[in-house]
Amino acid sequence: MKNIVVFCGSSAGHDPVFMEQALQLGEALAKRNIGLVYGGAKVGLMGAVADGALRAGGSVIGVLPHFLQQKELAHTGLTELILVDTMHERKTRMNELSDGVIALPGGFGTMEELFEMLTWGQLGLHQKPIGMLNTNGFYDALHQLSHTMADKGFLSASNRDILLYSDKIEDLLTQMEQYQPVEKPKWITPGQS
């Protein structure tokens, strides 16, 4: 994996462990010579993961819509800042630049980005590993929900297992490196979109 996109909150959350783990993830990516692609902001977990990677000498590409730059949210110390017009363009560009996905804690925006990448993976539009860093049990309920979806017949076990899960950074990165894509994507064969 050359670059991993990290989706995460623009807020810090109430527990300092969220910020600390975001910093540590950025550092871990840099130490593995994996570039960070993220939403380009200097605030919350977004700023922390970028700062961690930069502090460890890593490459950091931010992708930010113009309207958020105008609110003075742009991180000014990045390797590269790509400005786009819309939120959809932002996700598309981050997808194009990345070889894998990690979700840190966040709100609706983080969930929307994570679920779009999961859906694209399920449909065979990409074969990237997708992981949740389960800081302080943040993703326990979502992990359980994915099992419920499979148990109730709304998600195949193989598509459920697209979503990798760990509370340890190194373990999650190892799972991502060893990831084997689903052999039979749902409905779409490779080359179709």
C-alpha cells in the first residue's frame, strides 16, 4: 500500500485517547512509508492524524473543498493540498489517491465516507482493504451491526468481512497488508461500472 486514506472526525471527541490514537496512526503510517490521504483540515482528529504523519516525516495529501478552505480550516503544513469544488469530488479524489481505507472515530461525515467505500468494495468497484480502528470501543456497535446484517440475510459473510477491525494500529495495518479481496463482488464483474 502506497497511500491510505483516513476518514475521521473534524472534532476531537471527549476522550483524549481519540486524539492520541490519531497522532499515533499518522506516525505509524509514516514509519511504514505509507502516505496519508485525508480531508485536509487542521482541526480535530483530522489535524491530529496529519500532524502525526508529518512529525514522523511522512507524506500527507489533503483534499479539501474550497468552501471549507474559506472557513480557514485548511492545514497549512501538508505535503500537498488539493482543492476541489464539492464533497463528492473530495471523496472521489481521495479514492483515486489511496490503496486502502481506515476509519477513525467520527460523526455522520465519517460514516458516510466509510459506507460509500464499503459499498464500492461490495460492488467490486475497488478491491482495497477497509479497516476500522476501534479506539476505546468506538466501533463495537457497528461491528456487531455488520454481523446482525449478515445473520438476518442482508449482507453476505464475505461482504461483511470486507470490513477489517482492530483496536491496535499495527494489527489493523497488518490485516490490511494481508487482505484478500472478495472473489465474487455483488452484481458487478470487474471492468463494469
